[in-house]
Amino acid sequence: MHTFKSLALGLLSAAVASASDVESLTGTTFPDFVKENPLVLAECSGHCKALAPEYEEAATTLKEKNIKLAKVDCTEEAALCQEYGVEGYPTLKVFRGSESITPYAGARKAPAIVSYMTKQSLPAVSVLTKDTIEDFKTADKVVLVAYFAADDKSSNETFTAAAEKLRDNYLFGASSDADLAKAEGVAFPSVVLYKSFDEGKNVFDGPLDAEAIEKFANVKSIPLIGEVGPETYAGYMATGIPLAYIFAETPEERESLAKDLKEIAQKHQGVISFATIDAKAFGAHAGNLNLKADLWPAFAIQDTVKNLKFPYDQEAKITADLIGKFVDDFVAGNVEPSIKSEPIPETQEGPVQIVVAKNYDDIVLDDAKDVLIEFYAPWCGHCKALAPKYDILAGLYVDQKFGDKVTIAKVDATLNDVPDEIQGFPTIKLYKAGDKANPVTYSGSRSIEDLIKFVEENGEHKVSVTYEEETAEAQKPIVESMAKQAEAATEAAKSVAEEATEAVKEKVAEATEAAEDIHDEL
Ligand SMILES: *[C@@H]1O[C@H](CO)[C@@H](O)[C@H](O)[C@H]1NC(C)=O
């Protein structure tokens, strides 16, 4: 195993005294630094008074272990920080050379930074002996041990690659001791997953394949009927198989339903994960599954890959028979996904095209046009700040007669099911004419000039509109009146069912926020 010379790098805007153990870097010194120090933690922050002293302390401790910390001033080194996608604050990234960049997944306290970076600097796979293996098996909730021959380089490399990728999630060990494999009842090469629940261990045998090992680890590390919560949510999403949620309010009820549905979970193990979820704490998440967030218990299946939702009728009883049939139908492909959508707008009043789930294909996937679409949430402050600029942007393409080549669109992603994975709001993507399968996500500044450049550079039609502040000022009344008109039309349409809509909106916003909380807490 290569021993990493370890180092953490911080991007702090606050000036730190020169006696600091945190190394200060610039755009010029950064590349060599990352190259020379295979393990780098980059901390990127504009205002992180709380983190700075923790970071300093960690730097001093890690220095003794020959692990260095450093920082870059993002206000001075804007280009460098942008290159590494530093936009939200604070952001922490672990660099292994410039090839592999992963988010820092530890807490923002000195001891956590020290522990995390120390672990990162250890080999991804521990070589085990008969003296160490027993303790290792129970060292974490889930550990994976590979058994292969000492001269089997290929198995060793494959397993190491899988471990490098998943090292934040599981512990990995390996042994080439034939007696240990024999005691385990496995042949070379095999991987055994040891876990502190359910059947206790699972065996992966046959030729080792990194992707198959990853899938094996992700699926087998999930309990037969587990619990969805902040600690487990990402794990479920990573399995690549659908997740069946059992919503109930009390622990007793969840336990009893889990018992009722256990056989179904067993029958579909490896094909669908089953988990209970606390409807009191995370009930709002039901909204994301197109369930009503106030009628319990409830059941729904989520296709975690395509993000499709299959809610089970909330008026119907949850029994082993009925759920068994529902799940069988789902597996057979006989259950239609539920698609949440606002009504299609009768007319498009403003320069920005209003997209809803039901017209998504017609507008966004229109093969003739480059379509720039913003995914927003009504409660998102950055989205509100962007709105007037986005209106002006859209107006430019209409006014300069490029409406047949470029569409500027937006969709309220809390009220419409979209096929895209939205990590945060706003998310802006360009769907290029003639190549709708590979949208490009916008990561630049939220300025009109940069958005114009993005559409020109990434669009099929290479359309460039001219934008001058004055022109924009002159157009402002037009844009504003169009926007007003659009608003008035929307208001009129809305007034009929105003209250009901508001109530629903609020619930969905809550649900979305709760879902984000689940993400955030990870
Ligand atoms: C795997 O390969 C590394 C590097 O050659 C070696 O140090 C390690 O002992 C091997 N693992 C096993 C279990 O033999």
C-alpha cells in the first residue's frame, strides 16, 4: 500500500497570523501543492469565524503526524476557487492529487478533522492476520473482508479500488491466509461482509469486480427492514434499487407493521429495500412521494434511480396481502408512477417559459432548441434574487429574434415532478438542441453576462445576444410589464382555488425542506 503523505488545505478568506500552522496558498502555488501532497483537504469559506480556530488547532495537531493544513483566500483567488466549484460556503473537499476530489464528510471541529484526515491517510484496505481478523469483523456496523491468494494481483487491485471509493462508508480488510478463508468457509477469491444485524454476514464469491462489490456492499449493508432517517437516507439512495417506505407515527406501530411485512421484504430482498420511517418527525417527506402528509400509516415505493414515486392508496388498509400484491405488481411493472404537476399554463405570458411536469417534454426536450431551464423553489432566496435578471435574460432572446433557437424556462420543482436530480435551488441546466440526453449544469455566477456566455458556449446554435446595462434599462419597462401581465394572469387563474393551493404549496415546501434537511444532516 502506498502511505499517503497527508495534508489538509484550507481556503479561508480571513487573514491568519503568519505564525499559523495552516499553509497559505495562491493560484500559482496550489497545483504543485496538490501534486506533491496526495491527500489534501480544501476548506473554502468566505465567512467562517467558527471554523478558523478549529482549523488552526487541527493544523497544529496534524503537523506532528506530518499532515499539513493550508488555506487559500477565496476573495483574492476567485478563479482558483471557482475552478474547484467553490460557491456555497463553507465547502470542504478532500483532494487526492488533482484526480480524485471528494467532499469532506466529517464534523467541523478540530478533533473530528484530525480523526477524519488521519483515517484518510491510512491505507484503504487493512491487511489482516489471524490475530487481528476477529476484532476487525466487529470494528464497525458493516465491514468487508476480501480473501484472495497472495499472488492474485488482479483481485487485490480490484478490491483496493472498490475500497478507495467507499472508504468513507465501510471498513475494508483483506487477507491471503488460506486457513482464514477455510475457517470462513469461502474459497479464493471471495469477499465477506460482516454486519451487526439480520443474518450477520453475506458472501460474495467468484471473480472480483469493483462495480459488483460496490453494489453488493450497498445492498447487503441495508437491514431487511431498516429505518429511514438522516443517517441512513443517503445509504438507501446509493443502493440503486427501489426503496419501500412504511410511514407510521409510533415506534410500536412501526414495529408491528415491519413484522407484518417482513415476509414481503424477504421475498424481494436485493430487489427492493424496505424501511420504516417516523411519520411524526419526517412526515413531510411523504409529500415528496406524492402521499398526503397527514394520513397514517402510509406506504410508498420510490424508484431511487429515476426518482419515480409509487404511492400506495392511502385510503386502503396496509395488510400483508394487499401490500404483497402491490409490491408484486410494482416488480412486474404494472404500477404507474404518480406524476405531480401544476396545470399547463393556458398561455405563456412572459419571456420566461413556464414549465410544469405535464409540458416538460414538449418544452425542455424540444429537439430544435437550446433550452436553459431554472429549477426553483418558492421559498428559495437566491431564486428570488435571480428572478428579475432571469426575466431580462429571457427578454433578450425574444427581442433579438432568437426565440426559435433558444428557450429560457423555469419550473417550480416543489410542485412538479421532474426527471432531473436537483441538488439545491436554484439549479440551472442547458438542454442542447439535438442532444437532450446530456444536459450541462450551470455553475458560474448568476449574472446575465455569464448566463449569455454559457448559452452561447454550450448551446447547439451558438446564439449570442447583446446585453448592455442601458439596453436592459430601456427594456426594463417591457420586461416588467410582461412579468406583471404574467403575474396577473396567474393570479386570476389562481384565485379560484387560492386557499387550497396555498395550503398544498406550504405542505410541499415543508416536505421539500424536510427532505433537504435529511440531505443536509448527512
Ligand atoms: C495487496 O497488495 C499490496 C500491495 O502490493 C500488499 O501490500 C498487500 O499485502 C496485498 N494484500 C494482501 C491481502 O495480500
